[in-house]
Amino acid sequence: MMSDITFSSVEDLFSHQLQNWRLLAANYAALSRVEVKEFQLSERYVVKVQFNPARIVSSAAKVDKESVSQRPCFLCHQNRPTEQEAIPFGEDYQILVNPYPIFPKHFTIPTVEHTPQTIMGRFGDMLNLARTMDQYVIFYNGPRCGASAPDHAHFQAGSRGFLPIERDINDFDFEDLGNYHESVIRLAQSYTHPFFLIQSSSIDDAAFLFSTLVEGMSRVKEESFEPMLNILAWYIDDQWLVAVFPRKLHRPSCYFETDATKRLLISPASVDMGGVFIVPQRADFDKVTGDDIQKILNEVCYDEEMTEQLVKQIKSCL
């Protein structure tokens, strides 16, 4: 067994941290008062924009090698706040309550060992987490597209029912790309940006389809290292749903604008890909539009040509 943790032990950790860590309690209280805007980006799908000042830590994080090397790793045990508690998940991971939440309940699950962020060799761990913490969505941000700690392997977990993609998943138009045993990989054709969905009741079968997808992504962009991607996974009705979002850019051009009237401090990662865009600055929240959000998605996600190339790669392997 990967872990002996239970739903109760995770909930107990959250409750205890809420009672005994002032910063965390204040940030969760503030979360209940955050402002949210909605934009209809297509005929069927709505995305949300959340004004969340506490997330400036992540949105503005410097993740270049030099900056990362010059700061202590905030996921390593010795550098965490003294108030932050943990429960083990197997021998390799610990579950922490995230003190800068997006979700009503938000956790970070780092490895015990300080080792670089990668999904390679850890996809099965992610699915085990999703089954164990089945009241939560488990998400992964690649080291080059959303992880604010690219030097320390970790997943995150957030309350189920929060992301629009969960609600809408059965309404998408999908193209089936292939099967492996009883598992299937599909391309979402009608969402605001391309993503691939793996449905499986077997971790091994899901891992095969995922590796096929990742190998195809590496060929499309001719990369020898982990391709840029975000992943959302949840466990429902005895099967895993895994949404994989191929990325071509970490941050959009508006993030780097020198003209303050055009600048938007939006650094999209898994949560944004799932339909909730995080905006930590008031001025940006007030001025952002649905057209801005769609432009950001168009810039950072695969375009039609890249998606077609990837689909061909997947079909050729199945």
C-alpha cells in the first residue's frame, strides 16, 4: 500500500492547522471573501477569474535557475514555518496544508527528499494520491510551466467541485484517439484550449497512455527533457480522470508588458487550465477581460497545428 492515510486524517490535519497557525487561518478566512468574475469564452464554457492577493508569492515567483539556487527551498522540512505540520503519504511524500490557498481546502504534497520537480516516475504516485484523497483534485505543474518550486518534486490537492472543468467534463466533444485494454485517451475538441483526457480503472494502463502522450509531446517540440505540461487528476466511480494540458509557453506576453495599462500579472498553471484564473493584483482584476483570458490561453497552450501533430504521434503508437 502506498499509504495508510484516511480521509479523516487529512481533514484532521486541516482542522488542526486552521486552529493553530494564525497566518494560515487568516488566509483561509480571506479566501471566503475573494472576488470572482466570470467570462463566457465559448458558447458552452465559462471560466472564472479569482482576485487572490495572497497568491502573489506564486504568480510572481522567480523560477530561473539562478534565482532558485539563491533561495532556501520552502518545501524542505528545515525551511518550513515552525507552525507547518505534516502527515506522511507512504515513505516518499508528506501532506501539508497550503497556507496560500486557492481552494476551500488546499494541500501541497512534496517529496521528503529534495529532488527536482518531474512527473517522470511519479505518475503512479499521483494516481494513488487521487484515489486516497478522492474528495480532492490532484494537480501537477511542470518545472517550466507553473511550479513555483521547480527544484523540489511535489503535487497539490484542492477541493473537488471547485474547478469548472470538473463540472463540464461530460459536456465536452471528444475525439477518441485510442485504447489500451479498457482505458482510453481522448482529445477535447470544444474547450477553450486543447487538452487530452485519459480515463482508466487501472494505474498501469493509464501510465502507458500517459507515457505515449508525453513521448508524442517530446517529438512535437523536439525536446529531450520533460515537455511543458499541466495535469489535473481525480478519482470517481472507480476510475481515474486525468486531464493533461500541453504547453508551449510558461507565461504570456502580457506578463512582461512594460506598459502598465497592458500588463497583466497572470502566470497560468493547472488551476487556470481547469477554468479558474488567479489574479493577485487589484488593478489587473479590474481590467482583465474575457478576450484577455482567451489570448493568454492561445499564447501558452498548443495551437491547432501542434495539436494535430501530437494526435498523429499518439495514434501511431496505439
